Amino acid sequence: MKNTPRTRRLAELTWQEFRDVVPQATDAVLLPVGTVEAHGVTGLGTDNTIPEAIAARIAEPVNALIAPTIPYGITRSLLAYPGSTSVSPETFERYVFEVAASLADTGFRRVVFLNGHGGNTGQLKDICFRLYREKKAYSLALDWWVLCAEETRTVYGHEGGHGGTDETGMVIAATPEMVRADEYRPDLAFQAPPGTTISPYPGSIILYDSDDGLPDFDPDKAGRLLDAVCSKVEATVIEVFRRWQEIR
Amino acid sequence: MKNTPRTRRLAELTWQEFRDVVPQATDAVLLPVGTVEAHGVTGLGTDNTIPEAIAARIAEPVNALIAPTIPYGITRSLLAYPGSTSVSPETFERYVFEVAASLADTGFRRVVFLNGHGGNTGQLKDICFRLYREKKAYSLALDWWVLCAEETRTVYGHEGGHGGTDETGMVIAATPEMVRADEYRPDLAFQAPPGTTISPYPGSIILYDSDDGLPDFDPDKAGRLLDAVCSKVEATVIEVFRRWQEIR
Amino acid sequence: MKNTPRTRRLAELTWQEFRDVVPQATDAVLLPVGTVEAHGVTGLGTDNTIPEAIAARIAEPVNALIAPTIPYGITRSLLAYPGSTSVSPETFERYVFEVAASLADTGFRRVVFLNGHGGNTGQLKDICFRLYREKKAYSLALDWWVLCAEETRTVYGHEGGHGGTDETGMVIAATPEMVRADEYRPDLAFQAPPGTTISPYPGSIILYDSDDGLPDFDPDKAGRLLDAVCSKVEATVIEVFRRWQEIR
Amino acid sequence: MKNTPRTRRLAELTWQEFRDVVPQATDAVLLPVGTVEAHGVTGLGTDNTIPEAIAARIAEPVNALIAPTIPYGITRSLLAYPGSTSVSPETFERYVFEVAASLADTGFRRVVFLNGHGGNTGQLKDICFRLYREKKAYSLALDWWVLCAEETRTVYGHEGGHGGTDETGMVIAATPEMVRADEYRPDLAFQAPPGTTISPYPGSIILYDSDDGLPDFDPDKAGRLLDAVCSKVEATVIEVFRRWQEIR
Amino acid sequence: MKNTPRTRRLAELTWQEFRDVVPQATDAVLLPVGTVEAHGVTGLGTDNTIPEAIAARIAEPVNALIAPTIPYGITRSLLAYPGSTSVSPETFERYVFEVAASLADTGFRRVVFLNGHGGNTGQLKDICFRLYREKKAYSLALDWWVLCAEETRTVYGHEGGHGGTDETGMVIAATPEMVRADEYRPDLAFQAPPGTTISPYPGSIILYDSDDGLPDFDPDKAGRLLDAVCSKVEATVIEVFRRWQEIR
Amino acid sequence: MKNTPRTRRLAELTWQEFRDVVPQATDAVLLPVGTVEAHGVTGLGTDNTIPEAIAARIAEPVNALIAPTIPYGITRSLLAYPGSTSVSPETFERYVFEVAASLADTGFRRVVFLNGHGGNTGQLKDICFRLYREKKAYSLALDWWVLCAEETRTVYGHEGGHGGTDETGMVIAATPEMVRADEYRPDLAFQAPPGTTISPYPGSIILYDSDDGLPDFDPDKAGRLLDAVCSKVEATVIEVFRRWQEIR
């Protein structure tokens, strides 16, 4: 198609270039959303880095642009850790909704939230329903670590946990300069006793279930995980786009 | 100082690294704030790119960390252009305040808003006052194009205007891949008649005064402008930090 | 009892007839609540039709009147489909609460919400607790498809899903003119990948679990399902009424 | 037209059938709105039954679909009578507006409120104006008993009143099983002294003017009234549609 | 330590005694929270009594003071039972948050909510996150019956249920004068059918799962349960305190 | 009366016992309300302990049950003292009103607030009026130290003051383990100059008038004060109950 964008990054396009590709060449945008929060031994920006890495890999095959990341989200139990930040749930929902609505107004009928942080999930769900109700925009919010639990198990033999197997693996593969394997100690991890809410959480690696796993610093496995996750996300987005096409 | 951070980018530090430098080695953070908006022939992300470039240059000499950019701001007169986005002033103020307050909570007593977009200025001013009132945090919001009007005149012989001389020059020097000089036509510019508010604005280069200037694509001048702007901003931040030191 | 109502439909009684039966002959009312929403190959009113059919069957044996159906509810993921409608959760909760409170004021101490739509469930739960707190009214909200999952399995060998096995079967038995079996194609169904919110949902038959089932157009099975569901709902309502009797 | 709907009842259409007729074959919908309230000797649902009967008669000639009735409205002076119910004016307006707005979103550009209850009139008027302002939808709210006062006089020699001549006649013709002529006593009627507001109203037949009339149980006259009302409403709707056509 | 408090009960200390122990000797406080609500055959104050008994047992070993109990919580489904009381969720959250925030202001950096009532759980969770965000206080909310399900199974062979095995056992051991075994009848228990909300709940013993158990009045087992629960809660609190110590 | 409750403490009754006594045997409840606040040399819980002691003495003769104490109130001028806590006036009013309203709903037509803390007085007054308006409940709020000023003067020769003569005497008699006479120093007391509001108050014994008195640690006088106060409160409650009886 002659209208293929010069770059997939919306921010790098001039408005004339944008005008020539949206919505004719594509009306889909990938919007990474994360937070700034402590993770075992990966950088505070882990929840932004991972969806950005996925976006970079899938933008071309799913034919979408990439909007700038919304980097500050809803941090709860790890807010006490040095470097963690948070906004309130209500403010997050307003800001993200207005950004997405504005993207819809400028021509995107499809918005894919690539979410990197579990604390944002509930608000993103509400935003999705509201985007159709108020803007007739189609949206997909995607928690990669839930969608790809199977992929994590395949590579590592067990599931993830916050700051654990899957997140650490993704960062090793995507932005290795953000990993400090030398700082790893097993007691960074903590599995909450049932029936408790603990704030702040006393461990920067959270094990949700007894079969969650600790970090594994093998770069080969990490590369395989990134590949598998990107493939799964890409296939899921393409399938949802295909189905939407039938009802548009 | 043994506590010098491995990198100036907050998001790339682990929480252990952050704990070892904030606030002991530094309690200052640079927070770039911009918007996604049409500019003559530079990318839609121009207002984010420029403060990010300044931050990268001054973080070391002013001894501060760099927080992730808040990329979606208050776009007004150019919202109708393809690719422009906006959030409401109230939502912007809530989101930016909460991010800055959270940075204060995690140890930064000084927050420098490196602002790239004139539509954000009023809200940032209110946020600054509120940050001290509620968090006892010291803050500085800085509109580089106003602070450095003299520098622009020195390099180009006249001032800037939205999407004009100074912004185009900064992008040419900082991220040349975001400039499409071949798309430039003089009639992209429009000088509003006095006493008018026009929405949408009928030109993506806005000349505010009769002596505002059109883009100049000379890369040498652009380099000189970037140097001059960064020096001026750096000196200004250092002077403000010094004065604050006297009253802390 | 000489006060047996001439008809079970509240709307068909004159106020004099109502005065003679409520609360003496009965102080229980069945209130069907649904929505107008796309379902695979059954009518847009499926979620209203089914609880109305159940109400018609059980009103006599449970000794209750039937109030007019509230036909517009909270549609979320299928709102984009042609003919779907929705009201906001807050408005739904206000309207349904006030209707039920008004029924309590006019003499019904027991209100049974026969709910036909999963999107209403959360609000109905809150309404139930509020009805006692504010009106001292006893209430029961009943999602027939959850209560009768066992019955669906018995008849069809697997469970339902939106617009799938159980809903289609109920409509075939209750209002066959609302079914268009000839429009059925297996790809109307879609099973959401884990970790995703998709709005609009790209399929008008939603499979929640891998063992949910597609529609089966056999009228005999449909008749058996309707019988089994009505028996189960009837027995449940009678049992709850009996237990309430002991604590009134 | 090949796209004539299989049935005029929106709720009985599948979404595929709806998609094939709205808006191509018609973009008009009839929405009956009433309340549940005491009327002299006709059923509590009188205000819903009458607009439903009118809708059934005119849907074909005016080429519109019929949406499910909103059965609970704003009952005021007769709320104290057994079986009467009410919602607050604010809640009614929110609910009805959101239903109508949702119908507009799914393809109806014209919404006809067939109103059966005087207590709803003010709110429906506000809803009409708001529907255009917010949804660009065309709407018509129609109080049949006001529009057709002339027809009532022609058939009975005098006008109606709540629960009196015209309403009783319409129910006799439309749903005779909802009439209990044997319960009729003249003192059910009350004519309020001028300058008074009485709550609750001490009579379930309200005579507004000295020439309002008491019920007449002659089925022939009732049939003639129903015919005359439906003709007048049909002609009115068609004329309004024709005029709208000129400005669309 | 010379600063060991004369008594663990905050209310019995003078302010001079308090000043000498908080925060130097301890900055942790146990805050029992419950409700006044019907339970099978134990007192209406069961949900306050149990956490008070736990607090009395663990205050010394975990080195904390005990604040006065907040005795009125959020009762929902059993509100209709004689003697049950409730406050609204919003008021509960405000009151408990302000009490805890005030405890933080007077020197406690750690607040342990010993919760006795499931209806409070959601609000306590929100309060925990807010306590850190607004007060930098560390908090732990603990539902003993969830944390100690294993202990209940060990002693009785099955789990609890409201007013069932575990709660009755705890009251028998802690405050036997609040138990009326002679009033026990098996039909006090009720297991809700799936897909239903019932308000009021028709049984003052609620069985959540089919393997929940009915009360067992054996005092030996009760004593063993209380011992096991207190040991488990004590160990959990100590472990969380230890982990917090590492990140403070 | 065969329905005399086994115990006067509501929390110790089962719901079946409660059902058998309320409202038949009594429909009156005593609700102690206080705060946690510094007092000269008596415990922080002084304002809860005293009304609890009064309740225990008068419940039988006035024929009322005793509800659990609301222990956290509105502390103002002494909030800065170690161990003092407070909730906001608005939150206090909401919480106490809802508790009392809920007691009214479960059968108490008479609620007696035994108040131990002057900071609560204004809000309790408003709550009393609202309880009748919204719940038709009769209520009496009683500040014992005002009601019994005469009794204090009789025993000690002068009046009380916060943490002074009367409060210290009551605690000596009721819960002597909460008194630390050895900590007493006359300069704990402060008499505010007229026309001043001082926050925090610079003394934990407040002398309101020139004839207020300092603590007197004589246990005999304390015992006489407690007797006199309980007699006066008892007589007052009985008289109010008698007068209410005439208008019920």
C-alpha cells in the first residue's frame, strides 16, 4: 500500500504524514500503559518497558501506529518502595480515557491498550466499555502476563508473579541494561498469607500462587519468552481485528 | 561521590539503586511535560522531544534524575489538525500534580517541570504552588522558549512562534528524523489578527508577533540554538537550586 | 382462598382488585429485568423474554403477582451490535431501586428479581441489600442461567454461554418466533483470550469456558430445559419464601 | 421494499435482521412510555396498554419499529392508591433519556415517544430537546388524549379526564379484559376545586374541567374512539416525518 | 527493655506512659474491627469478641498495643435478624480510616486490623492502601478465618461458614458465656443456591461451600482451635513485621 | 417479667434471646460514646470508661440494654498529646447517627447516648433531632459532668474541669488501674485566659472556671461521687422515659 507510514511511531510523524495514513492506511493505534514501581531486580520502569517492547515488535504485522506511553499508573501495595510512584484510580481513569478518546477523535477507530501493570486492569476495562459508548471506538485491553501464562510455563516450567519469572525474563530480553542480577536475593520474594492485605507489601517480588516462580537469569530462555509473548499478542490482536472487521 | 547513580534515567534504576541515591546523592528530578500536536513540518511529538533533549543534556551538571515524560497535555487551537490530541485542563492538572506529589513522596524535594507546550503553562503554575502547600516540595516550571527568546534572536535574528524558528531548530538538532523540510510551504504559517481567538487555528505554524520567524533549516544554526538553550536552562536551574539551598 | 387474584399480572388488575389481594392473599411480586442486546440468532429481547416466560410459569405455584418487565439494562461488551441498547450502571440502579421500593410501598414485602442479563447482576445485588436497609423489604435476585447450570448440563451435556446453548434453548421453547436458526453460523461464537477486555466483543455468542456450548436447535431438548429451569426456579423461590417465613 | 422487517417489534428481531432494516428501511422507532397507576375501573397498567395499542396500529403505516415499553413513570396525585407505583422525576428523565439516546446510537434518527401518562409530559419535553442537542436525533413526544380531545368529543359529546371517558374507552377497545365495569360507582370521580393541589387525590377518576366526562361502557363507541385516535396519531406522525424530511 | 508498657491496652495508659513507650518501645497497634450481627447460637458481638481475644493473646509476643475495638461494621445479608446493626460502607470506610490515620499521627507507624467480619474486608483493603499513600503508615488487615482455614480443617475436619464451625468454636473458647448451645437447630443453617442474592439471608448460619461445617460444641476442640488460630496469627504478624523492618 | 434478658449487654445475647426481649421487655438502649484523649493522670480511655461504668450501674433500674461503646470521638484541643486520637466532626456524626438509626431499625424506640466527652456534644444534639425526624426514635444525650455539677460540688466543694476533680474521681472509683496518682503535678493544669482559643492546649488538665478543681485522690470521695452521679443519671433517665410514655 502506497500509504504505509514512514515510521510506526505517531510522535515522529508530521501532521501531513499522519493525514495521509490515518484512517486510510490504518485506523489502529497501540497505546502502552504502565506504571513506575519497584520490581525485584529490574528497573522501576519495567511495566512501561515491556509493553513498549511488545508494541515495537507487533506494530508492523498488525498494521498499527504506536502512541507515546502513559508511564504513570495505579501503584498500590509496592508504593512504599524507593522510587515507586502512583496516581489515584480516579485520576488515572480520567487521564487515560481522555487520551484514548482524543486518539479516537483524530481518526483511530481501534485502540489497543498494551498494559504492563496489574493495578491498571480494572480501570482499563471500564475505559474500554466507555470508549464504545461515548466514542464508538473499538478497544482491546491486554494484560500480556495473563494472556501468555502458558508461554511462561512452556519456557520456564512455572508461572510468573510480580517482578518474578515472566517480568524479569521480558526485561532481560528487551532492555538488559535495566536488570541487576547481582542484586538478586531469594528473600526479595514474598508470598502473602491468605486472608491478608499488607500495605506496603514486604517483598518486591510477589508470588501469587505456590507455583509462581522466582527470576531465572538465563538470556536464552528470556529471548524465547519475548518471542513467544510477542507472537501470542500479535496473533491475538490480529484475530480480534479480523473479528471486528466482520461487524464494522 | 560514591553514590552517583549508574544512569540518570529513573526508570532504568532498580529500587535498590534508587534507594542508594535518593535523597542522599540528589533529591532533584527533571520531569518533561509536553503534548502531541501538529507543528509545521516537525513531528507530532515535538513538544515532548525538546524537553527530553534538554533533560538529557542538563541532568548531569544540575545533578538530577530524569523521570519518564508525561506526553499528553492540553492542546487547544491546533486540536483540529490530523494527529493532534488533548486532555482537559482539569484532568491534566490532576494527573500531573499527583505524579509530582508521588515523586515528592518517594524522596525528591525538588521537581523541575521541563515544559514543551504553551497550553500547559497555566496549569503547571498552579501545580507548583500546590506542591509546596501540600507536600513542602520545591518546584520550578520552565518554558524554554520564553526563557531563551534572547538565544533564538542571537542565532536567527528573530524570535520563534509555534512550529517556527525555535521549535524547528531544536528538533533539527535533537531528533532530525522528525523533520520533513520538504513539506515546508510558507503558507503553513498564519499570524492571527490582534483581538481574535480562532479555533481551530488556520495554520500549523503560529506567528505571535510581527517579528516571529519562519523555520530555518540550517543544521549549524540548529546546533548552536540547542547548545545555547541547554546552557541557559542549566544555568537557570543551578541558580534556582542555589537560592533554594539558602532557605531550606 | 377467596382472595385469589383474577389474574397474576399486576397491570391487568384494577386498584380495587389489587386492594383485595395485596398483602392479604400475597405480598410477593416477580419483577423480570433484562436488556435489549444482540444474541447469536435469537431476538434482541431474549433477556426479557426468558424471565417473562419463567414468571408466567411460576407465579401461580409460588403465589406471587407479576409486575411489568424492566426491559432496558446494562449492556456492555455487545453494545456495538445492531439493535443493542444500554443505560449507564448508575441510572439502572436508581431506576430499578425506585421501582422496587415503590412496589414495597404499595404492599409487597417480598420482591423477586428474575434477571435475564449478566450485566445487571452487580447492581441487583446492591439493590437487594438496600431494599432491606431502607424499606425493610425482602428480596431475591436470581440469575437463572447460573442457578440452573446443572439443568443445562443434564439436557445438553455442557453449559451455556451468552447466546449459546441455554439461552437459545429457552427462547426456542418460550417464544420460537424469536429464533432464526437459519442464520446460525459457528463463527458467531467467540471465546475471549485470557487477560483481555474487548469492546465491542467480536462475536454475538460468548463462550466463557472451553466447555461452554454452541446452540442446539432441537425443540424437544429446549422444552425439557424450560421445564427443568422453571421447576428449579420455582423450588428455589418456594424454599427461600419458606425460610423467610420463619424469620418474619 | 425488500428490506421490510419480518416483524415491527424490535425485540423479536435478531441483530442480523435489525442490521438489514435499520437505518436503510426505516430509522424511526416508536417508544411507548406510561406508568403503573390506579384508574377508575381499568387496570393499573392502563397508561402502558393504550400507547402499546396505538403503536401496534400505526407502526406499519408510519414505517417504524416498536421498542419495548418503559412501564414505570412519574405517578403523583394517585400514588396512594393500592397498586400505584412511581419513580422520581429525575430518575425517570435519566432512564428514558439514556434509553432513547441508545436507540439513536444504534441507528434510529427519529424517536416517537407515545406517552400514556400526563405525569411524564414535562420530562419527555426536556428529553426531546436534549436528544437533538446531544445526539442529533429527531424526536416527537405525543400525549394522545390531548392531541385527540376533538375525537373524544366527537364520539362521546364531551372530553375525558383521568380514568374517565377517553381512557376507559380506549382500554375497552384495546384490552377489554382489563376493565371491570361492575366496579364502577360515580363517586370514584372527583373534580378538584380550582386553585387546589390535593395529595393524595381523593378519587381515582379525575375530572379536570366541568365538561369532562365519566366512563361510558359502550363497546361500539370505544371501538370508534380507538379508530379515531389511531388515525389522528398516525396522520400526525406522518406529517411530522414529512416535514422533518425537508430539513434533514 | 525498660520501656515495656505497664499494660498492652492503650486506653488504660496515661498520656505520660504512652509518651514513654510509643514509638520507642513499640510503634505497632492492634485494632480489632467487627460488627454487631446475628450468628447461629453465639452472641451478637461475636465478630468483635473473636478479634479481641486474638489481640489479647498476641499483643505481648508481637510487641504491640491494643486500641479500643471499632464495634459497628458493614452488615449486609443478615441485617434483618433481631439485634443486627449496620453502617453504610462509605461511612465505615471514613470512620475507620480516620481512626487509623489518627493512630498513625500519634506515633504508630504500623497498624494491624484484626478483622472479625467478612463484610468489612473490601473497605479495609482500600484503607490499607490509603494509609500508606496519605500517612506513610504500614498496615496489615487480617481475616483470621481465611488465614486459618487450614487450622479449622485440622481441628474439625472441615471448614467454617458464618456462625458455623470456626466462629462458634472460637467463641466457645474465648467467651463461653456468649454461646447458647441449647438453641442450636440444624435448620439455622442455609446454603445459598448458586446465582442468587437473598436479602435478608434466610439462615443465621451461612454455609458457603458444600464442605462448610455446622457448629461443634466440644470445648476441647474449641480450645485447640483458639490456640492454633492465635499461633498462626501471631506468626503471620511477626513475619510481616520482620519483612517490613527490612524495607523501613 | 418472664422476658427479662439474661444479660444487659446486647453483644452477649444471641439473636434469639434478643428477639424475645426487644421490644417486648424493653425498647431502650444505652449507647456509651467517648473518645481516646489525654487526661491529667487518668488513662487515655477515660471518656469511654466513665459512661461504661454508669451504663453498667443503671441498665437494670432503667430497664435498658447496653450497646457496645463507640470509642473514637471528636478530640480537639488535646489532640497533640501523646496517645490522643480524633475523627472529623462530619465523620463522627455520620457514624454515630447510622449506628443509632440501625439500633432503632432493630427494635429500639429509645436511645440514650451516655456521652463521656465534651467535644461530641454538639454533634450528638444534631443526631438526636435527626433520629426522630428520620426514624421516629426517641433519644436522650446526656453529658454526665454537666448534669451532675451539683453532685461534684457536694462531694468536693468545687466543680470539675477536664481531667480534673470529677473525671479523676469517677475513674478512681470505676477503674482504679487507670489512674497514676504518682504522675500528678499541679502544673499539668492550665486555666485558659478568657477570650482565647489555644490549639494545642498547653495542659492536660483544663480548668474552665476559676472555681474548677484539681484532682483529689481520696478513694472514699471518689466512691461517693460515682454513687451520686449514677443516682442522678438514673433518676433523670427514668423521668424522661416516664414523660415520653405519656406522649407515645
